[in-house]
Amino acid sequence: MYTTLPAFRSPTGRLAVLALAGCLAAPCHAQSAALIDQARLRSALLNVQPENLDEDADGDGVPDNIEGEAVATPGDRDLGLQLIMKPKERAHLLRLFATAQAYYTDNVRLTNYNPQSDAYFFSEIGARYEGKLTEDWNVEATVRQAFFRYDDFSNLDFESLNAGAGISYKLPQHPDLMFFSRYNCERLTADDLDDQFFLNQTLSLGLQKSWVTHGSSLYYLGYASSFGFADPSAAERDEHGLYGGARWQLSECLGAEIYSRLAYFDYDSGQHDWNYMIVPSLTYRFNEWCELSASLSFVLNRSNRDLFDYDAFSGGGGLGLKVQF
Amino acid sequence: MNARLPFAATAAITLLALASPSLASPLSEAQITYIVKDVRTVDHQKAPRPSKLREKLNSQQSVRTGIASRTELLFTDNTLTRIGANSHFSFTEGTRNMELQNGTILLQVPKGAGGAEIRTAAVTAAVTGTTIMLEAGPGFTKLIVLEGSAWITPHGDKRKRKTNVKAGEEVILPNEAKKAPAPVLINLDVLVKTSTLASGKWSANLDKTLIDQAIAQQARQGLTPTNLAIVGPGGNVVQLREAGRFPRAPIVRNPNGLPNGEVPPNNPGSGGPNGP
């Protein structure tokens, strides 16, 4: 019977931590946010329904469906033309953020051998910069420090320092198609930031296609490969995955999202995993700087090493604060 | 004793500020200063009759306009109301309350005049020293603020929450709305240039000083055009081929076969300062 859980220096512990950190990594959605913004703008206009969004092929300002019809409507010229504007997009945005969340997981070690449940507390502080180089090129840089504190298995406590930067390019003719590349360095420590047990550098490449509907909904599908350079190298892996998701703005304050990914993990140690993850979440935004979120996640991992054929469920939520300049 | 003086002064100023709306002179009568085509005065419990230029209206009366018609009312405190086509407008004597049953109006309340409340089927809009355009359509109300700001309260909102709509913003509410949607920004410069209510031929002068300031303010903000527009009344959103491109004015023909706004000759309902 297991009386003690493997420490971080065991391969199992390292991989569990690495997998958990990977699950928590959010996909890059800078372009998606802009698309949602436009959809929200449309939606704000009288909850515009698709049938109200008329085409104007000849560009004369008269919707095609009433073009040339001898129909008088009250005050046709009384009010005048209402060209919709939006606030100028900021070329540079610096955001400071802090998060405090609590989660429950039914498989804290991410293994199929005697899975143990536990609750953990996750807190994070960080800064993110987003900038527009041109209309089509965007850059992003993020630094974040996260703390994981387990309730029962405190020997699993660890911290994660992430620093990375990426660049993305939207095709001018197809702004909903984005190519991106990103460098990230992650340092995992135990014992209050002092004891580094894992350092991983990754270079990611990918592309993402997005679709926005009139009702402030966003759907996206993407592919990303990341190549890792880790110390110790036993935990080094490359990832190749398809991901997809959707966001729905249910009300002015409430949003829902679902994210799913199927990935192939290729470890230097010879381990090969197929990993599937699905994460539905809800976010309630109180105002510009404060939001409450809740999420569930289910991870299914199939490996050529039986020990890592695991399923894991986790759920929780918490408060997020952000300030942007 | 001296320590009480600032408190007393603050209290007096606060009381005066709170009381100021009620000190404003109520609306008593309005004069018809401009008539185009079919404008009718509706006397209490009588059939509508053609309005006369310089006719004075009281709260027992209301004004109706027909197709491609418009009129202008000037209240004694210089509150200006321009009424567009197919509209029905009235006010309540002894208050500063107005009602737009249907159609479009431009309302300019001078600063210091005490404001006004205007009611449609969907909403009550409260303004103080503001210029707005309001449309009461079938099933919806549209509010556009040209300068200043307005507070709107949907009738369907049991909590009577007020939403502030600022210069350059537009809100469209369905009649059954329980909450005002977030306003959208519109290009004020284009709107004013293409609006008959704001820039057409009228008798009384619309004070455009503050409207011009609001337009300049928008220019300074550097707002980004979108490829969405609403042409004229209603919520019919047009997707333009090019963001912010100025589309030609729509030509929507009335039953006479003439472009809207053009008056057929010898129309017995036509009028105006130089009309019959």
C-alpha cells in the first residue's frame, strides 16, 4: 500500500507536475478576443439577429432586401446615417493580474496506480504585455509566478515561474486565420522557490482558425507543435496537438467557454502518450478588473507505459483580479 | 459656531441643487414655427385639423405629421423640438414631461432650462441641457445623444435602473426590454450632416456649438470605423463593404413615386414658412 507519494525527483512526480502545468496553460487567444469584441459590438445593436444584418452589395447604404422598393418608412432621412464606431484599439497593453483558486482533483499524482484525491490551492501573479507591430503582426510577452499548495499531500507543493514571448500573424485576406510562434521558459521549484527541480524551454508553432457568429459566440480550431528542451532531460518531450473550443457571451457579465485538445506527447525517455483534455468553464465578470471563474477538467492519458494510463478529473474556481494600462 | 458655517453652506447648496429641477419653469405652451406638408393638430376629443404656422399648442393638444412631413415646436423656455415624418408628439402642461407616441424627434433642451423627461412605449429618457434624437418605432425605441447626456429607464425594468447615454452614443431598446443594452458609438459628424432633423431647413436655430464640440471630441478620441451602419430609422443594420465608408443617402420612394422629402406640387397639406 502506498503510504508516501513519490517526491518530485521521481519520474512519476515530475511527469505529474509537468502534465498538470501543461493542463493549466491557456491557449493563445489574442486574435480571438478581438473577434469576440466585434461580435459583441454587433450584438449590442439591438441584439442584432442574422436576419437583421442585411447585405449591401452595391454599397449605397440601402440593404439589398429593400433595394429599389417603393416603401416609405417613417423618417427615412430624419435621423440620418448611423455609422457604427468602436473605441480605438490600443497598440500597447500592459496587464497585471492575480488569481486565487481552489480545486479538487481525483487523481493528484496523475497515475493509474492507486489514484488519490486531494484539494489544492492555486494562486498566481503575473504581467502580460500585448502589442501591435502592424495591423497583422502582434506580439505578446508574459511573466507569471504560480503557487500550488496541496491540502493532504503537501510534499507535492510546488511553484512555477513562466516567462515567454510570442508573435502572431493574421493573414490580411483572412484575418480569422492566425499563425503563431512562441518561446516559453518554465522553472518549477519546491520549497518556496529555492529548489529548482525542473527547467523546461519550449518553442511552439501553430495556426488557428476562428469563426465568430452574430450572437457574440466564437469558435476556434487550431494545431500546435511544441518542442521542449528540459533539464533533467528524462522529462523532455515534444507535443503535437489539435485543439478547439468555443466561447459564448451568455449575458453582459457571464461568459462560458469550452476547450478541448488531443495531443501526442513524445518523451525523450521513450515514453509516448496520447492525451485528451476537455475543460468547460464559466466566468462572471463583475467589472473591468474583477471576475469570478469556475471550471471542470477531464484528462484522459494513454501511454506506452502502463503507469501513465490515467484519467483525472478536477473542478474548482476562484477570483481573478487584473489591472491594465 | 464658525465650524458650523461650512456645514450650513454645504447643506444649503445641496438643498438648492436637489431642488433645482422643481424650480425650473414647467412647459406651458409651444409655438409651431415650421411646417412641411401634412402636419395636424389634434385637439382634445376632436378630429385632427391642419396645423397653422405660429399656432400655439397647449397640453390638451398634440401634433401629428404625415409621410415626408415635419414640423418644429419652440417652447417658451427655448426648448426646441423638431418632429419628423409619421410622428405623434405631445407634452404635459405644468410639468416638463413629453411623450412621443411614434415617429422621430430632435429635442434640444437649453442648459439651465431644467431638463425634460420624454416618454415612449419602451423607455423614459431624462435630459438636462442636452440635444438628443429619439425614435419611437413599432416595438422599439432608439435614442441618439448628440451632445450632453441622457438617462434612460426602460419601462420593463421593475428596479427602475437608469443608464447613462453620452454624446455620440446610440441605444435601441425593444419595448419589452427589462434592461438597457450597452450603448454603441456612432459617427456624430456623418449623422448630423445626413439628418434632416439636425441639418435640414428649419425656422428656429439649433444651437450647434456643443454638438460641434462633441464631434471634435470624437475626432480627438480617434474612434475606429466598423463596417456596420444603420440607415435612417429602426435597427436595420447594414454591413458595408468597407469600414466607415460613407454610403450614398438612401433613395427610398414614397407612394407618390417621389424620393422621400420631396413635396409634390399643389399638395394641399404642404406648408412651411413660405407656404400657404
